[in-house]
Amino acid sequence: MLPHARSSLESLGGTAAPERADQASVSVGDDLAEKLASLRLGINAVPILTPMAGVGQYTWHLVDQLRQLLPQQPWLFYGSAWDKAVRAPAPAGVRGINSAIKRILPRPDALIRAMRQNRFSKGAAEHRLNFYHEPAFMAFRFAGPTVVTVHDISWVRYPQTHPAARVREMNRIMPGVVRDAAHIVVDSEFVRREVMEHYGVPEDRISTVLLGVAPEFRPIGMDAARPVLSGFNLRHGEYLLAVGTLEPRKNLASVLAAYSRLPGALRARFPLVVTGMNGWGMESLSASLRQMVDRGEVRLTGYVPQANLPALYSGARAFVYPSLYEGFGLPPLEAMACGTPVIASNRASLPEVVGDAGILVEPLDDVAIAGHLQSLIEDHAAHDRCRTLGQQRARMFTWRQFALDTLGVYRRVLFG
């Protein structure tokens, strides 16, 4: 049976950890390289078409690392065509066609999916692919072995945090995807247990592969961060930060409620910066959020390019992430790598990521969240302790090791 993770989860404590491995020094062993020489891998790369959310980051780093490690470059499927090159956005013409379909037809997603399946199958045959990794849940039909990454099953556990149409689609498609996959990859032990319980997946068909944090996520000093922060009228060390797609599951309501409980003097000194793409279902917050924005207490940045996030994390006095449900939780890990103290939910996978290097809290307890925010603002010793422990813990997660563990899954599927 494959190991559930690259190291025992019991070792992921908040104590001192080894330095982050130099990614160039970690490579595929000769035995594995020889076994993978015949691998003709296809990856669905649609999620990396910008702007990228969590699944997009996963896919981008998977592709980036495998291109460095594999003897043959993987073929990447972009929805409209196959390519070996890493692309940015989908061609404008394709986006226009898809947009037109969605406006005109009653079930546009089904048609778009059928069109992509046709292109996928033709390209897979043309390029003689013998292995397929689907990094975004819903795998295409493929004649060879398929590895599917299931990042979470939030549509099952928290259906109210998704559009109803998405819940119906996932419930319709995912049982077959999970049943037919040669192997399932998940991001955390929490999701592994969830998938095994809900879908009845046996232990030998599912593996935990922990995600990583990129080297650019490191503490950025005041001078180096100034060009990014000045664009948002922010000062280094004088704001609080929340990062994530604006949707119900991220629980922005508790962040706003907690922030509102801070003394007025602190709110005046430390605005709350909310960074992320607009999702759905946030209408109920619009009035209260707008009032806080109008008072200058809350700053909405919208989507921030990946290159600017390290400066934004590094300049924050504290980072807050009381998500109701996560399959992993990249933003808290990125914040810790940048030396920013983290307050995170005590639910789902987040305790595995944050450990005792941050502050874990009941996500609906805005009183407790407010208390911890105030403590990290006013208690310099507590702030510095979280900062140190967070950086130590973040060094334990690298994308190179993530890729090596993923290749271990491929080897097991292909060769037993």
C-alpha cells in the first residue's frame, strides 16, 4: 500500500523543522526514472488558465515540477487543444464560444463538457497517451489508467455553500469518476477519510500527497514590499489580511463580525484587507461589507496576481482564515512561509496544515477570533512566537516533494 503522505503526520508539529529542501537537489532516482521512461502522460491543464484559484495552483505546480522530473514532457490539455507548452489564458475565441453557449443553451455546461471530451479523446489517441492525471475532480473518459485528484467533497458536506447546479453535477458525475479511477489522490488525511467513508474507496486505491509552498513565499521586508503595498495604500505591519475566493465556504461573515468587535482605535490603525476573486452567494453580506468599506475599515483588493501575494502576506500584522471546510488550505501555509501569524479554523484539514504553529479557532466563534486578532496586534511576544513557528512549519512543505510523491503514485499504478 502506498504511504498516506510523504512523512508521518505526527511529525508535522509546530516545533523546529529541517530547512526547506533546495528543489534542484531533489530528483527522481534512477530506478523510478527508468520505470517512467515509457510514460506518455496527459494532464488536464484547464485549471491553470488564469486567474488561478487553489486547484489552478495545484495544477500549475504539478505541471511545472513534472516537466523538470520526467524523461518525456507531459501533454497538457487546454480544453480546446493539446500542447506541451505551459500556457496562460485560454484563447479569446474559445472563451467567446463558451460564453455564447452559456447564454443561449439551457444546459451549457453539459455541451461544453461534451465538446471537450471529444477534443480530449482525439488528442489522447493522436499523442498515444498511456496515462492520464485529472487534477480537478471530474475526469474525462480515457482508455488507459487514470489518476484523479479529489481535493475535497465540500458539495457533499456543505452543499449550501455551492450553487445548486454545481451540487447536482458533482453528485451525478463524481461517483462514476471515483469508481473508475485507477487511483485517487487527496491533499490531506482529512479528505482521505472523507472520500473513503462517502464513496467506499479501499485504502489501497487512495493516497494522501501533501501540497507545497513555493520558494517565493518568504518574508518580504518593508522596502521591498513597498511597491505592492503602496498600490493598495497600505503600510507594512499595519493591516490585517484575509485571502480566498469570496464565497460562503470561506466564512468571510465571521471575519467581518470578529473585526467589528475590535476596539475602534485598533480598527482605525489596522484596516482589514480582503483579497480574492468574487465567488457567489455573498449577497447577504453586501450591505454590511459596503458600510465597512465606506468607513475605510475594510479594503477589497479583488484578485491579486501571484507575484504580489508574498509582499501582501509579509506586510500583514496577522492573517485570518476561518474557513468552514478545506481539503488542504494553501493561504495559511503561504502566510506562515512569509512570517505572518495565522489564525485558522480548527475544522477539516486546516489542523494538519497549521498544526500548533498558528492559532486554531472554532470558525463561527467571532468573539474568539476577535480576541486572537487583538492579542496578535498588542502582544508582541505572542506575535513573534507565531511568526517563528509558522516559518519553521512552512519549510516542511515543498512542491518538489509533492511531485515526487505524485510520481510514486504513478509508479504504483503502472507497475504495482
